[in-house]
Amino acid sequence: MGNSGQNLVPEYSLDRDCTTLSRHVLQQFSSFTTEAQDISAIMSRVALAAKLITRRLSRAGLMAGALGFTGETNVQGESVKKMDIYANDVFISVFKQSGLVCRLASEEMEKPYYIPENCPIGKYTLLYDPIDGSSNVDINLNVGAIFALRQQQGDDIDQTGSDLLQNGHKQIAVGYVLYGPSTVLVYSLGKGVHSFILDPSLGEFILAEENIQIPTHGPVYSVNEGNYWQWEESIREYIRYVHRHEGYTARYSGALVGDFHRILLQGGVFLYPGTVKNPAGKLRLLYESAPLAFLAEQAGGKASTGTERVLDVIPEKIHQRSPLVIGSVEDVKLVESFIQDWTRRESEGVREMSARNK
């Protein structure tokens, strides 16, 4: 009788319930080193920021001064939402107490934010987008946050953060938080991609899935087709292609994290290409494109600017923008093939024209 009672709860569910985020991070390391402890502590701080922001978002419609615009613009020239400021302040407050992170770099701040008391010990920099898709907040749709951890290089005496201008391979840990029906945290230390769900009753992020793999091909294409006439012809040709072929479905929410999360689990491709007027597009390389590119590749997917691997791009400034084509390998390659074909035809046309002029 006692045995049958025990069998009512499967062993795997008990084990999964015990795997918290901090425990899982430590398991990513082969030994209990100082680095393992540091990264685990930093990830716990990211989790704390996510819990605080989750609480605020869940009550935002009931609180005075939580929704709407501040009337200011950020360094990107974009209108700032009140939730952007709140979320950015949460990250600052949480990491001031960490003792580990010397600098915070956010798309909401023109220059890196220094925490001098942490700098003698903490040689890490956290780069983050505190609220991705903040236009969704006021209408109660999903939003997210993106983060990447880098090792500080040198002393950075001039405090410009110039050592951050390195490619995406220099990222130590990356991830995002998706605030939706449940709060999901997805991260990678370069050993696969793992997802966790916040259990409000425990106040802990509990392991949901390990070693996530993006399908090699998926049905979803996610892009803001309202920009159609602003794109290069190659991207318009790709869109016409998916319109003419069965098996494709359009999904676009206006929140990068939500759209990428769908593709991570179901396959497909997300595009935010440049335009004729702004060839670099809208997304920030250090805060958005590079962290998600790291996750995509760790999950067996692909991330491209359309012409080169995102992780290979070396930025020239902290707030540099980058086109992004990310998701399933086959789908990203298909988009790249349209870009390559159009570039080839353009160059052939230029050669023909110059030959005629001779």
C-alpha cells in the first residue's frame, strides 16, 4: 500500500521541482570554482530583477504612474516609457548590491553605469535591454528583457566602455526573460540553452527544459511587414516567396523576445532587416542581436546580419545597430540566399552598364 502511494508522484517531477536556476548554473561548471560561484550569484541577481519587474507588470494597470510615456527620449531617440525607467532602475539597484558587477550598460543609458564599490573585485559588465517591446505594456501584451555578461578587459580608466567593442564570442552568459502568462527565463553559458519558469508560490525559477534545440526548419516568419516599401528589394522578394508558397505563417508581436521565443521552440525565422534609409536597422547589436545570436547558435540555429554571422560583428560604438535574421538554419539560409542573389544581380547590372558606357 505504501509503495503504490509513492508511485502517484513520478520521480522525474520531484527531481525537476528541485532544480532551481542557481543550482542549474552551478551544475554547468565541472567544479565549484570562484568563477562558478560568481556566475551563479550574478544569475541569481538577474532572476531577482525579473521577479521585481514581474510583480510590477502584474499590477501596472492598478498603479498610478506605472503606465504611459515619461515625455523624454533615450539615447536612441526613442520615446521612453515609465516601465523602461522602472526596469532600468531595478537592474541598477539589484546589481549595486551584488559586489560582482563593475559596470552596467543599457540601451536606456548613454554611457555605462559604474558601481565603484564593486570594481576592485567584480570584473564583469552586464549589458541589458530592461524592457524589450515596451509599447506592449500599456495594452497588456507580452514584453521581455535581454541580458549578456562580459568580462571587463583592462582598467577602463576613461570609463568609456571601449573594451566592450568586441564580437559576440566574448559573451560569457546570455539570456532573456519573457513576461507573459508565466514568467520564463532562458539562458546559456555556452553549454546549451535552458529554460526556467517562475513559480510564484516558491519565488523560484524552476527548470522547464534543458538543451533546447531549434528545429532546422519551421513554418513561422516573423517580420514587421508594415516596413515592406522601406526594405531593399531582396527582402521584398523573400516576402513575396513566402506569400506564394504553402506552409508559412506570419507571427509578429512587436516584442523581439516573444517572437524569438516562439521560433526557439517551434522553428522559423525572425527578421528585422535594414531599410534603404537606415541600412543598419533598428536593433542594438550589444543588447539585442548578439545575445540572441549566442542563444540561437547554442540551440543549433543560425543568426545573421543577412551578409555575415552576427557573432563575428565587431561594433564601433556601444549603441550600434545591426540588421538581424535569426532562427532555424534552413530558414535563415533561405533569406541569405535572396540577399546574395540580389547582390550578385546588382553587381552584374553595374558591370553591364559600365561596359556599355565604354
